[in-house]
Amino acid sequence: MKNEKNTRKPVKRPRGKKNLAQFLLILVTVVWGLTFSLVKMSLKFMGPFTFLSWRFIIASVAMTAIGAANLKTARRKALLAGVILGVILYASYTFQTVGLKYTTAGNAGFITGLFIVFVPILSFLALKQKPDVKSVFSVIIALTGLGFLSIQNGFHIKIGDLLVLACAFSYSVHIILLDRYVKKHDLIILTMTQMWVLAICSLICASLFENLRAPKTQIVWISLIICGIFASAVAFYIQGYAQRVFSPVKTAMVLIMEPVFSVGFGMLLLAERLSARGWLGCALIFAGMLLTELPGEGAESGAPRKADMEAAGLENLKRGGTGKDQ
């Protein structure tokens, strides 16, 4: 009789799906990096809330055109989850937008990147996912690189710094909640609802604090289309898709590449220059992300997360082992 251990078939790990998710998530950081330059050029012609209003109106219309059929089967819990995510995400945008008025771009860039610190902490507190040693080192390396890249002229705590810190924290909460919701609800409905919440909130703020008007220049329309369709509708859908296979910590470590690409597009489109200190920062951020790819135990080694296995088992028992909540 053969040993039972030798007759077991090895568990296949869905590396192809993870590789695709990571590739798409990196593309998102490339697009988000591009938007820094596009938004900077566009804000010469309109206020930030007005820009956000048009950006998310375009994103909402695009998502509705794609997912209109899904609305027929949309559940109230999925819509409520999308509203919660949208409100938290808009809070993050608002904190950053207002905070930028009262602090330097370097400080804002560094503090916003602190979500890579908040995410592991919140992941442990809310999802009971303890980060391994490799993840901790990755965060430290990437955070050090972010400091070299962003803090060029000293660091001084101002009211704007605190507002941007609130942005980083609220975005971390968004990542944690998204990790929970994408496993329960229709991703298209979640993304569509978020975009409409962002559009409505932006319209309210633009009406209260700015002169809401339609764009009149070509560069603004180009920026809005790219930001609305690719950097909003498509990007947040991809983030949700990636978080179905990645832990929040892994997601945060990929998203931290955004400032690296923003610097690259700033050099290409705005003739900005990067110091040796900045290049070192970019290299450290990239090294931190690559470190998460090294073999090791944990959520990203290919083994299912315990919480996900338990949740899947309970859901299958409730549904008789079939179907997925849409």
C-alpha cells in the first residue's frame, strides 16, 4: 500500500491570476502617476472641486454604461457597501485637496504614502491578519524611500500635514473595507456606486465653494477623460479585482509605486528634475515592492488566507455550496 502522503496531488496555486492582478495594479499606479501632471496643468483653468466633479461624472457615466444590466440584480447591501466606500474615499480626496493648500507638495507626498504603515496596522486590528517579517521590512524600506523622494526641504508639522495625514488614514480604511466587500458583492456595483457618490459629493462642494462651470480648454477635457475613465472607473475596478486575490498589505505595497511614476511623468511632461536623493528614494520604493515577491510564508505565498477559507466555508453552507453573492 502506497504512503498516503505520496498519493496526494499538489495544490495548484493560481499564480496566473495573481500575476495578472499585479500587472493590472501596476498599470493603475502608472495611470495615477500620470494624473498628477494632468491635474496640475488642469487646475490652472478651474478649481479642484470643479475638476473632481467632472472627473467623477465621467467615471460614473462610464461605469453605468458598462454595468447597467447589473443594476437589475443589485442587492441593497451591495449598494450600501458602495456608498460607504464612496464616502470614505471622498473624505480622503477632500483631506488631501484642502491639506495641499497649507503644506508643501513634498510633505503631502510623504504623508499620503503613510497608508503603507496604516494598512498593516488596520489589517491586523480589523482582519486579524498579522504581517510577516518580510512585509514589515518591505514597508520600512518603501517608507524610507518615500521619505528620500518626498521630503526635500525639511519636514515641519502644519495644519495641512494633519489634514493629509487624515487622507492617508481614510484611504487605508478604504483599502481594508474594500478587502471585505469585494468578496461578498458584485464588483461592478461597488465601483459604480462609489463613482456616483464621489460625483455627487464633488458637485456639492463645487457648488458651495467654487464657480461650477464646464471646461473650455482642450487640455482639461483630455485630462478629465483620462482621469475619469482610466484613473477612476477602470482603476478602482482593477483595485477591487486585485484585492480579491491579494491581502491589503500586498495591495498597499504595489500602490506605493504611484509617486515613482508621478515623478517620471513630471520629468517628461513638466520638465521637472530629480535629485540623486530622489533617485535613491525611487530605488528604495521599488526594492520594497520587489521584496514582497520573494518566496515566503503568508497570505501572498499562494496559500489561502484562513479568514477567507472560513468565510467561504460558511457562505457555502448557507447557500448549499453554490453561487456567489452579487
